[in-house]
Amino acid sequence: MAIQQWSESITVVELSDEPILSEDLGNLLDDYEGRPTHVVLNFATVGFVSSSALSKLLRLRKLAVSGHKRLILGNVRSQTWGLFLTTGLDKIFEFTNDISTALAALQLGMATSRE
């Protein structure tokens, strides 16, 4: 997992496929609790999401929402997207087609909230 502090308030995370994905999300949760930021998760290399990883994603979302932050999942591949659709999680998580769109959405949201 590569974590990039894109700005003071935005973290971009390059995720790995399972079985590393669950461990990466656990580490991210540990880091996130101490310093909440907006988070963009890059799913470009993720082909499978385990139930453990889904649980950690939901916990991360809960922390983000309670901290008035956004969690955006980007570059979700079609086989992984099917899992989100089947479980109804496509209505809970925020998705973008690519990371630059997620970053632009966050920047626009921060600009409008300052006005």
C-alpha cells in the first residue's frame, strides 16, 4: 500500500489486491483514527474484495462520515464493481472513474464549503 499525502486534508491510497488488501485497510484504519482526512482509495489493481476488507471499508467510511470527511473509491474494476452492486454498497460508498476526478471533487467541495 502506498499512501500519498496529496494535501493537508486529502490522502490518496494505492491499494493492493487480496490477501494484502485486508491488511492494508487495517493499517489505514489505525493511521486514520489519529488523523482523519478526506481519503481517496485507488482500486485499480484490486480484483477481489474479501468480507474482511468490506468490513474494514465500512469502518473507514463510518470514521470518515463521523469526522465530516469524504471517502471516495476510484478506478474500481468491473469484477469488483459487481460485488458493490450485488451487496447494495454502491449506494453507500462514493465512486469515481479515476483518481483525478476524485481529487477535483474534493477540491471543489472544499472550495464551496469555505464560501
